[in-house]
Amino acid sequence: MKRILITGGCGFVGSALIRELLTHTDVRITNLDALTYAAQPAALAAFEGSERYHFVRGDLTDAVLLHTLLADTQPDAVIHLAAETHVDRSINGPAAFLRSNLQGTFTLLEAVRDWWSRQSEAVQARFRLLQVSTDEVYGDRGEHGAPACEDDPWRSSSPYAASKAGADHLADAWHRTWGLPVIVSHSSNNYGPWQYPEKLIPVVIRQALAGQPIPLYGDGQQVRDWLHVDDHARALWCLVQHGEPGQHYNISAQCPLTNLDLVQRLCALMGRDASLIQSVADRPGHDRRYAITSDRIRALGWQPQVPLEQGLQDTVAFYRQYFSQSTSEGAQYV
């Protein structure tokens, strides 16, 4: 794999993946990103001017642009990360999620299929398209339900999860119908540097640093499985190299915590009193527990490398500096 086209590379996971690949491999990367509100171009500032990195600003629904990019870059793989991802925003305005996650994925699949169908057998055989998705498509596992494996049915709860499930179905259909070598991944909750400060961990850190109330939905007993973004990036690259087309792969570090436990840990790391935590009205349709297996990708050789406690410490250290240098939006409940 020498030439990689990444969509959404200025986002949280995308920028981590690009940093991982440009630091530890010799691949050349083209990053297509629309630079919407959650993009963090500063996360890739160190690679500006690199001969191995090329940024293109553009919308995923622009079919002409996609055809041009594929023809120009002749990628060995496309890693599709561009998406709207925040559940609260999907509840307040689902239309943007359908446009980006469904229409955008459809436009990309069609452009890739057209380009791929005109390549030699050798190029077709080595090419991969990785559709990056979420564990939220499996829905609420309940208090004692078994972790979801890749073959379990989907029971999406939020507009966000439903839009990602729809995109995953499209990817599967393009593999089944036309043989497009698509792989689909489902990761658990990510954390780490450069996450846009509307998600749980950066919001908690921001509020705690300012000595302001930390909003927590409901009783805080919702369980999430936490995966460091760098481990996720390494997992995605493992799948591009070793994953089997047509397969789905769950990515999890098996680090489940209740939201309350997580927030209390963060407060302790920052030397803040847990009395800052304030319960607020729960959001509609809030899933109580996500849980997934990850045996399938571990059989390919991937293992998480960042222990949760170390990852949280490093994340707090990053956001101490981040928030000291930038002005953020007001607190949002996550």
C-alpha cells in the first residue's frame, strides 16, 4: 500500500490516522475534508509541506471532485471516515446526518466503483475500501446483555446510529452486487487528543479546569467502552492491510466504564472535587450500554497498546494546553 485516499482526515479519528501513517509508514496520503465545524486542521500542521501529504478541501457529495481525485491519486486504498458523528446534533437536526453519512457514502461508493471497474485485475485485487463505522449500530445491549459480535443484528437508536447503519448497508451491498472490496469496521467510544470539544471527555476537562459545573446525563450509569484514538488508528491500518473484503470487524479495548465513573476519574486526575458533577435531564432514546467483542480483529494481530489510565492522563495534559490557547464554545451536554 503506497497511496491512500482518506475522507474526513481533519476530524478526530482521521487526523490520528494520518499522523500514525505519516510517522510510521512510507505511504502517500491525500486527505479530502470539507472542514466543517468539527475539523481540526491544526492537528496536522506538522505535516504541511510534506511531499507525502496532500490536502484537498471538498464535499463528499461532490461526485465530479471524487472522480477527479480517484483518477489523479490512483489509490491503493480509500479509508472513509468523513461523517457527522455527534448524537445530540443528530437529535436536534437529523437532515445533516442523512446527507453526509448516507448521501456522502453513496456518492463515494459510486465514484470508487466506477474508477475500480476500469482498473487492471492486479489493481482491483490489491485495492481496499474501508468503511469506518461505530458500535452504536448494534444499539443498547442492556444491563446484562452479551457484547455484540459482528454477525449480531443492528438495533440503532439515534438518527446518528441509523445513518451509519444505512451507510454500512450500502457498503455491504456494493460488495455483494459488484464485488467492490469493502471492509467495514465498528469501533467503541474513542478518546484522546484533538477531539472536538462537544464530546464527553473534552467537555468534562474544560468544565473542570474552569471550576464550572460538569453536566452529566441522567444518573450517569450509561456504560461505554473506551478506546484510545491512536489504538483505533492502528486498528484501521491493520484492516486495510489484512482485513478480508466483505467482512465486518469490531474494534474495542474492552475498557467499559459508566459515564459517572469516567467523569469522577477525570476530576481526580485534575484535582477537582466531584461535587462539580451535576445531573441534567437525560437525552431522548439514550442507550444504557454499548459492548462489543473484538476477537476477529485481534486474530489479525491487532492489540490495544494504550492503557486507559495513561491515556486519560495524556488526554488531560493535552486539553490543559489546548484550552489555554483557544476559546471554546459553551458547555454542551453529552
